[in-house]
Amino acid sequence: MATTEINTKSDIDKLKNHIEEMDHLSQDGFSKVSALANILSAALGNEKKPPKTSDLLPIFRQIDSVAQDHENLINCLAEEVGCNFKTGGAMS
């Protein structure tokens, strides 16, 4: 289904379902990143026992993993309905 060829109720339903799934994925991913950022903030704000770098690295890796996983999942959903971002598009 190309972006300009949404002709049937089935096309509209598929697009709606994909948008809802992308919304769910973005909320899930951003909630996880926010929670991890809060953990980092609390750890860095602890003056009595500052964290070691080795204790923080797994949290930073987890943030990176969540961001990459959700970016890929959302992109795949957009691609399935022909609405994925292409270099040189409106946002370039």
C-alpha cells in the first residue's frame, strides 16, 4: 500500500492499527527511557555514595538498547504501510 493509495476500509483499518501500535511502542519506549533516566539521576545525586562508572554503564547500555529497539519496531510498522521516513524527505 503506497502512501497515496488508501482506497478501501481495509487500508484505512490497517493504517489505523499501525498508528495505534506505533503510539503504544513510543509510549512504552519513552516510559522506559524516562525510568532509566530517573534511576541515573537518583544515583548521581547520592552524595554519600556516588556511583561507580561500572555501575552506570549497564543503565546507559539499556537506554541505548531501548531506543534502538523501539526505533526499529516503529520504522518497521511505518514501512509496512509505506509511510516510513526516507532521506531527503520533508524533515531533511
